[in-house]
Amino acid sequence: MNKDKVYIETYGCQMNFSDTEIVASLLKAGGFDIIDKIDDADIILLNTCSVRDNAEKKIHQRLMHLKQYKKRKNKLVVGVIGCMAERMQEKLIEEEDIVKIVVGPDEYRLIPQLINQAIGGQKGIAVELSTVETYDDITPLRTEGISAFISIMRGCNNFCTYCIVPYTRGRDRSREIATIINEVKDLAQQGIKEITLLGQNVNSYTANHKGQNIDFPELIARFAEVAPEIRFRFTTSHPKDISDKLIETIAANDNICNHIHLAMQSGSTRVLEMMKRKYTYEHFLGRIQKIKELIPDCALSTDIIAGFPGETIDDHKQTLQAVRDIRYDGAFMFKYSPREGTKSYDMEDDVDEKEKLRRLNQIIEMQNNIALELNDAEIGKTQEVLVEGSSKRSRDDMMGRTGTNKVVVFPNNPPCKIGDLVKVKIIRTTSATLIGKRI
């Protein structure tokens, strides 16, 4: 008997890629084959993001494109899963006639059943949010490689006014520590070299283990001890929760990478209050100063929103000054996009699109210049690089990342292989890449 073949496309954040591995595991256990070529698929699933309007527009466009596959294979089942499925729910089935199943992030266990029903001609929807679902008992179906994601918690309790995540992923809940440690040990045995711990806010991780409450600094310290040969990263941290204890833990462990992503969003305390970020810019800057004090070579990255409702020119200038003062190694920068269902959707969107774009471009230009300056400061230094594969531009070159998450490209001479830790002397740079030679 032939197994039905499932092709999964993943959009959005690292958590979505981690969820795809969970979905693939559930489908394989349900008797389906997971494939990497869409032309052979009997079922196509789009794992979606709903953070910004553009992310959802991409999915609508992709669904239009998938109609050609439906014409070739009439019994093709197309499903939308993830955050967009949770936000739009039955509207997706009503508005997109190609969509047969819609499944939110807390209902993935039902996907095999819903697919079988869809094959029989029924449409299905499962979007109930859970206060307990963590998929603790599911071993993700990972593809071969040297790095892996581990979701240590799900959901978010912060309810920032612009953010849809608490409405699409529910309240936060943490996984049991024993199951995560077992997962780390298994990955170490498989030869994984780098693990990224995921959560909407990893700093809020807390779980009871043998009568003791374990917080995130204690959790990551245990991982560093259990698997000293693995590099550990984490994302993302909320500025109101990042503690001295966590910063001290990173400083004390060589295999916890010296890179922290801390989403500033704005350099104006007034705007941060409207965003309900629950910290002032002064608090944020204090956290940055503590990081630089205890981990001098720590790379910093951030998120910034330009043109939030009510943001004035003065607020924007404060953000520019913050970027200038802090000097981030990297940043994700966006103009404000209203999301239906969030608190800010009901605010007056009083910064016009042209002005939003002008402010955003100013931030991008400043940040790119700073990133280039910081990268130029690496010239002449020797970095330890974890080799990830061949360079996209040349098969004669390899690429990898430093512990500070900087991309390094270097000639494959002497030859090395994926997973090796090599010493590379930096000889030139761009704003995004370090270029070097093997030592």
C-alpha cells in the first residue's frame, strides 16, 4: 500500500521551523511520508506566520500559486497550519477554496486525522488554544545537519499592544526539564554541534524539577554542563526579564554563545509605554550596560519598529540616538504594520506610510553603517568558526558562524568539513559578512 506523501513549507520565525519538525514527526507516526519535493506531494501544508501583514500576503499569494498543482492532481489536499491558521480560522476555508484543513499551533496532534478526513472529501478546522500543550512527548523529525532547535516553552503572557502572538499561540507554559535534558543528550549522541533554545520569551521559563523550581539561567547552565561539546544559543529574551543571573551564567560558560538578541522596539520610553513593553528605555539601557560589563565581547542584536501609532519625530530621534549609543551588531527593522485583533489595531495609525518608510530607512542606514564599523574592527583578529557548509557564491569557499553569530566566509584550504571548528583570521568585511583565511 502506497503512503500518502506530505510536503511542508515553513514561513516565519525559528519557532515555526521547530513546529514543522513536530508536525513531521506526528505525520510519520500516522503513516505518512514526508518529502522535500512539492511535485510529488499528495498533501501540501503551509506552516504560517501572522506577525506582519506582509507575512500573510505571502501565504495568500502562495495559495493562488498552488492552484496549478491542484489542477494536475485533483485529490491534492492543501492545508494551512500555524499562527495565520489560528488568527483567521474558518475565514481561510471560506476565502480560499483550495484550503481543506486549518490547524492552529496547539492542535497539531489532530493533523493526521484531519488529513485523512480531507482525503475523504471533508474540510476540517482545529484551532483550540491550550494552556498545557507543549508536545513534550514528541521527538521532532529533524533533517540531517549540525544544528538543531529545541522549543523549551510555548506561548506568551506579555500582550504587547502590537503583537498577535499571545492570541495565536496562547499563554506561556514551560516544558518539563527532564524531557528537554534527554533531548539535549540525544542530540549530542547524534553529533549535533549547536542547539538553539526557543521560546516567545525564554526568560520566563520556569518548571518544577524534583521539588525545586528551575528558571532559565539554571536550565541553560545544566545544558552547558551536560553537553560541553555543544554550542548553545537562545532566542528570544524580553528586556523586562533578562536577569543578572542569566548574564552571569553566559559569562561563566564557554559553550553558551556570546550573542544576545534583545528586542528594544523603540528608544522612547513614551512609545514603549504605548506598546505596553513593561520597561523604560533607561531600564533597557541598564541591561545592555550590564551585558557589556560582564561579557565585553558579546554581540547584540535587536528588533525595532518605526512609525508606531503616536510616535513623534522626537520619539524617532530618540530611537536613532539609542541605535547610535548601543551599537548593535545586527537588527530586524520594520515599519509598523497594524494587526487585526491586537490592541494597537484600535489606535489611530497617525504616521503615514511615506513617513514610516522615511524613518525606517534612516534607522536601516545608521544600523548598516554601525554593523560595518563593528565588522571592520574584526579585521586582523582570529575567530573560532563552526563550519556550516559551502559558501553560496563559491563552492571553493566554506561558510560558518562565530560564537557571536557573525557569518564568516573563507577558502576551503586546508580542506575542512561541515561540523568542524576552525580558526579563521579575518582579512576583510562587509556589513553582513566577515571574510578570512584558515590559520
